[in-house]
Amino acid sequence: MGLTPLTFEMVGLMFALWGNGVQLLGFFPEKEGTGPTGPTVGVAASLMGAFTLTLGAIWFVVGAPFGRTTGAAQQQLLFGAIALMYGLLWFGAGFAQLRGWDLRPIGQLAVLCFILQVFEIIVIATFRPWSVTFTGIEIALALYLPVLAGFYLVTHGRTSAGWVGWTCMVAGAGSAWLAFAPTGIAPFLTSS
């Protein structure tokens, strides 16, 4: 159960991706009764994802769920770094949404996350032994790349919110797989 923090993180990330995805797709009315509801969904979802991802990153480093050997420590640090990168991005998005601030800086930070994500995917490709689990992790991480690109493009007026909403939904499905397959909760989803 070394990937227990991953389950925790991915549940929060599913909330962040789904909540922002449905808001971008316009599935929630902007206003019900006298109060705005659409933006609340995005803010709450972003902060839920940020919180769980940050706690999961700490768990990977402090709890050492893979063990204390050099190889295990390297993998834990990488998974912790990925979680913290997204946790910080979602904290920024959540607070910017909450305050009604310009989201273009969040889009610009998403470009940095895109570059780091590509690097992290390459590093994970070097892990051995290779397995269905690591292949799935690589695919799930690759699903986040269009979301990161979309954050930049939509905040800079270069694509539609709907396209980014759908990328969030697809990445959310990848997060669901990460939450349940490699962690052993749903072993039928992977043969490793």
C-alpha cells in the first residue's frame, strides 16, 4: 500500500478537475436565487484539490510509504514533487478565483508546470521494473498536459472554455484510475 497517499491526492484532484471542468463547460448556472453559484464550484473544487495534493506531497516525503532505500526515496520525492506542483497551482487558482483576480498569471504558471510535467514523465519512464501500473501512471500524467496548456490558452483568450473543460474531465478520469488501480483498491484495473 505504498501508494496510499496517491489515492488521497487523486480524490482531491478529481474534485478540482471535475469542479472546474463543469464550471468551464457551463453545467452550473452562474446564479441561483440571489447568489452566484458557478464561481463557487470552481473555487471550492480548486481549494479541495490544492489541500489534498499538498498533504499528499508531505505524506510522500515524511511518511516514506515506499521505504527508506535510495531508489524508494527518489520515487517518493518525485511523486511528492508532482503532487506539490499541482497543489501549489490549484492553491493559486483557488485564491485567484475566490478574489476575482486576473487568472493570466495562473495560466503562465501552468506553462512552467507543463515543462516540469514532461520532465517528470521522462524520469518515471526510467523506473524499473516496468509494469502496467507505471504505463498507466505515464498515461494519466500525459492527460494533464492538455489541461495545463488549456489553462494558459483559456486565460489568455486563445481557446474556448469548453475545450479546457473537456480536458479537465478527461484528466479527471485519469485521476480516478490513479486513485483506484495502482493503489490496489481496484486490482482488476491493472495486472501488476
